[in-house]
Amino acid sequence: MIANGEITVTLPRLHPAQETIANDSRRFNVIRAGRRFGKNYYGHRRIVKRALKMAQPVAWCAPSYRMLLDDWNEVKNIVYPVTAQIQSQEKRITLIGGSWIDFWSLDNADSIRGKKYGHIVNNEVAQVKGFTDIWEQIQRLTLADYHGGADFYSTPRGLNDFYHLWNIAGDDPNWSRHHYTTYDNPYIDPTEIDAMKESLPEKVFQQEILAEFLEDGAYFQRVNECAVIEHPDEPEQHKDHAIFAGLDWALSNDFTVLTIVCRNCNRAVDWDRFNQIDFTYQRARIIERCQRWAGLRLLPERNSIGQPNIELLREYITIISGPDYNPGFNTSATTKPALIQRLASGLEHGGFQVPLEYADELRSYQVEFTGSGATKFSAPSGYHDDRVISLALAYWAITGLSAASLIDFA
């Protein structure tokens, strides 16, 4: 709005808890908050005020490109009255007066090297792999010219780099830290949150809503105790044992993962992970690995690219025929919760042992409570869940399944 020759920018209005954070802001600020507390809206106001007040370049950083797009659009609308130029490809908004706001995806943090900023806002820090190194080796250096500051916002995700930052903020007078839950957003009906408490697993509610730091991830528990296998076994170690495998297909961006498990030993015994390989070669690689294990029975994911690949496996093996034979597991919004819940039970209560390299995916895996009341299981944005799905399929197979869903390598 323009009045008396002055341009007015309308900033998001803060609720009381956000006001408390703003009044206590220091050079570096850590906000640990539950989902829907209003971290993003607070950050939008914060980054715009810093850009306008200091007339210095500032930056907004998110775990992935997809996660920053909504914030890019929101901030673009806020500063529209004082915008001099918008560079959509570079994700830069230049303001009247010469300052600008950059938007960066931290899955390619090296792109920030060589820049200089008066302030940086980091959103959903707990979802960024290796954030401590990004902060100390890249971002911190960009603040030197202006003696700039930084904010770090996130819902916790286990005891990772965000937990490390939280601890730093408690011991340094240049840092502030604040902990709020979803209940602290007055615009969210408390009865809605109470309903989530009744529907969500306890650990999920503690982490996602109450913003508590949990030793394991929000969903899978006892990961440290179960993810202990460092190397695959040899088939001779499991002679005459019941061997099963789970297979999650992918082609380019995601990974195809094969996980082989022993029912007798209740543990993973072999595994393989690869991507950017043509399906013809994928099938050959999978068959070669499976045939090392006498009597192995495979449960592949059937939906999407799975169905045609299962049919083409006939080139390599003889698939049992019959009116009820329909090999594979069709992963959907209806079937996936049971699949994931069975694996979670196996880890928490069944002592199922898995490869050490699966631990990060298991810890980061999350469950969300959707607006329709359903639960949605997935990896955080920018992360993979291929190992989790393959492992879940393998565990589903060893805990009782119709033979009509399995491919028999006997």
C-alpha cells in the first residue's frame, strides 16, 4: 500500500508465543516447536524485516527445493509492494533499496559458498543431513562481512544435529532458544490436537506435537538396538533355514532395494541397493543375488513399475501358475499402514535385527495425521524410504503370508 509517498508492507501478525520469541531474539536463535505452531509464518516476518531494516542481503534455507517453494511464494507476496526484481530461476527477490532475499535448498548447500548475508533463516533443520557441517563450514562464513545472525527452526527428529544446536544455544549468551508445542498456537483448536493424540502413536505425538527430543525416531523404536548388522552373511551360515526377501523397485531418483532375511534367525542376512540402472539389468542383478540363497522366497512390491517387472521375471525363473497366483504386495494408502506397523512391532518387540546402514532411514521415517483423519507413512522430504519399504516387505513375508504373493526360487 502507498500513502503519503511511503510504501507499506503488511507482515504476518504474531501470536503471543511468537511475540515472546521475537522479544528475546539474539544473534543466533533456535526454535523447537511442534507441527503447525507457526514456524514458517514467524520466519517469513523475520526474514522480511531483516532485509528491509538492515538493507542487507538475507537468505532462507530449507531441506529441499520442494520444501522452499511455498515459502518462496509467501514471501514474494509479502514484499511485492517493495520488489524491484524477481529472479524465479535463481530464487532471488531484489527489493527497492538494493537488498535481496535468496532462497536455498540445503540438499545442495555448496551453492551458498562465496555469498554474504546479514541474516539466514534455516527451516526444518532436523530434516537436513549433516547440518552441523553445513552451518560451521559454509553458512557461518557467509555472515562474517555483516556480522550477521541466523535462525534455526524445526520440529525434532531424534537426537541429530538439531539437538546439537539446541544444546549449544543453552550455553552461549549470543544464542536464544525456545520450545513450544502445537498447543501454543492459539489459532489451532485444542480439541483437534486432542483428537490427534487419540489417533497417533504416543511417540509420534511426543515428537511431532509436543516437540520432544526422542532417542529413536518418531515412529520406529529401538533402532539403536536392532540396526547392528555390519556385513552380509554367507548362504552357508543359514543352510536349511527359511529365507525370504523384500524388493522395492525404482529406476532413477529413488533406489531399488533388495533385503534378504532369515526366519529362523530373525535377522537380515544380505542386501543390495542401486539406482540409475535399466530394468533389464536390475532384474538380472536381483535374480543373481536371490539365487545365491537356496529356497529363497521373494515378496516384491507389485504396484506401479512392479507389476510389469514381476511379469518379466519369467525370463529368468519359472513362476508358479494358478488362478489365485498373483505375486507381490500392492502398496497403497490402505495397505501401507499395516505393512509399516508390522515392521515397527518386529523392531520394538520382536528383536528383529537389521543392517546398520538402514538406521538413518528408520530413524527419520515419519507418520503424519492427515486432515481426513488417516495416517500417512513416509520419509521426510528430501529423504529416501527404499530401505524401509524393502525391509518391511521382507518382514511381512517371514511373519506369515499367502504363498500366492511370493515368488519361489526353489
